[in-house]
Amino acid sequence: MPQEPLVEAYRAANGPQAHLVAHFLQGAGIPAFVDGDELGGGLGGLPAGWATSPRVLVPQSALAHARTLIEAAEHVDDGPLVKEN
């Protein structure tokens, strides 16, 4: 049985952000994987021009749902609660 291709749902600024988004999607029942996290680390990282942002990959059939969830989460106002007088 052929495996469904993985596609990019999100391009993160860094590894921790990619893992946070992947974990969020996994919590929503969407298989999510981080690709490219290891490229910026190691012994001094990669030479200039070689750096890449980590990607969050999901099965192609879950792409629309994953992007909808990510977009909704990005627009949540999670600032401090302010008591109005």
C-alpha cells in the first residue's frame, strides 16, 4: 500500500517554533513531522547561504485542515488579560 506524500504546512523561523507547531497539530490529531531542524545546529551551523528554515510536514490529505488550524492559532490574542474599570 503506497504511503501518502508529506507536504509543507508551515515554514518556521527556527527549530523550537517548528516543534511547537508540529506538537500543536499532533494534539489536533494530524500527523506532523519537522524537517530541516538539524540543518542549523551542529558545529557552527551551515555556511552563509546554506541556512534553511525548518518545515512542518503533514500528509497531503490533511494540508487544508492543518493550515486552517495554524492560521486560527496565529490570530489568537494571547496577550495579558486586562481588567476594565
